[in-house]
Amino acid sequence: MMMQPSVPKLLAIDDSELIHRLLRLRLQNERIEMHSATSSLEGLRMASELKPDVILLDVDMPQMDGFELISRLKANPETQDIAVIFVSAANDPGNRVRGLDLGAVDFISKPFDIVELKARLRSALRVQHLIAILAQKAQIDGLSGLWNRTYFDQRLTAELSEAVRYGRPLTVVLADIDHFKDTNDRYGHLFGDVVIERFSTILGGGRVSDIPCRYGGEEFAIILPNTTMVEAVDVTDRYRQQLESATWPEQPSATITASFGVSDLSVCDHPPTTKLLCAAADQALYSAKQAGRNRVKAAERTTVSR
């Protein structure tokens, strides 16, 4: 689940085509994906779409200068964490202070020395990488090793937006380990932790595209992008069977099962929301428990209000 290495993205926002040609020439051997914008508005749009790791931003831009542009970047949750390095032909200490106060991570004077520019870019990218690692670790559940509830909420919002935008199916599964309190009471909490770890391993060993998360306690959630209800029920039942057939060397007499509720966009009112999607899965999970547990139930059309 750890972060996969990727080529960092650099977005240069400068109204000079000469600067863009120079950057492409001088940075062509760097491990970096180069993008260019020649106006502030184009730069704002590309920053939102590309989510670059670093932006090289010229202070002296027509229509909207670099100070206003960085203010807009930092006010937008989608772009506020992008590292911005100011570039200016005016070596004015006041501009440096103002840029740093607005959230820039560095300031380079034109004409810039390419060796210095590369060093400052690498430094900014290292910091961004460390920040990303820390942010990711904060979204991983310590016991299960799966994504936590915070990540689930954020990721489901993003996946729902993509599914609606492109007309793709999206399914959510909620799972609950059956009689977990009784298991803890009978075998002890240490064995309960073993059960959570083993079930997490089963869920994490599924399809690469699926996103298993620990929802809380003995509850789990799985986001299945581009997956229909029928496909999700089939995938989920394989998880159910794996847990039911698991052996427990720590407690050979134990039999552990789980119940599952599955919902997709078809059961939600239009426009669908994450609340409706999860509420439908929760209702299906409740039905699975009422029907005897250790089973998968598909949701019916929900009437849960927004």
C-alpha cells in the first residue's frame, strides 16, 4: 500500500516563450515531467487539472500577477499544497518576503543559474515527497494496515465524482465481522486483533483496483471503482468464503465469519451522494445480519434522505 514512485510534475507559469524553451532545454535530462502555461488563467486551470508537484511562477505577469495567482492557488483545497517557487527579474527583498508570506517555498531571481535552479527544484521535490509520505501514513490504520476511515471518506467522494462525470459504475461494500464481541470475550482481545489482521489481509489481497479500508472497530469498507453490483457481489462472496474457511492456529476451535452489504449507484436517487451510497450498503449489511449472518446482501433502492 506504500506510495508508488512516479515522475514528478513541474508546471512553469511565465508569459515568456523564451523562458519555457530554456527550461525545456535545460531540464530535459532531469527526471521530471514538464508543463508550460503562458498566462495566469491558463496556469490556474492547468494547476487544477494536472496537480503538479512544483510550480515555477513568474511574479511579473500581465492581467494577474504572481502574488494574486498564488493567493488563488492557496485558497483552493485542490491546489493549496502544491509547492510554488517564485521567479522574478526584480531582485526586491520586499517581493521575496511577500511571496514567502503568501506560501511560496522559494524565490529565484532572473536570469537564473541553471545549476542553482535544479538544486532548488530537487529540494522542493524532496520536501513534497516527504510531506506526501507523512500524509499517506496518517491515512493508514495501524492494526490492519488498510486505509482508514478518513481516507475512505475522501476517496469515495473523489471516486463518486469520477463515476458520475464519466458514467462509470461504482460499488461500495460494508463488512462486519460476525459476533466479534463474543469472540473477544471467549478468546481474548489479542486473538481479536489477529482476526482483524487476517481479515484485512484477505481484503487487501483482492483485485488491484479495489480499495479496502478499515471503517472502524470490526467494520470494514471496500470501494470498487468501475464495478457493477453483480460483479461486486461475486467478488465480495469470495472474501466471505475465504474468511469462513480460514483456520486459526491460535484458537483451533474458532470459526470466524463476516456479513456484507453491497450498494451501487443504481440504488441511489439522482444525483447520488456518498451518504446515500453508504446508507444503502449499511441497510444491506443489516439485512445480511438479520438473515443469519455470514452472507452477502445487495442493496435495494434507498429512501434515505440527504
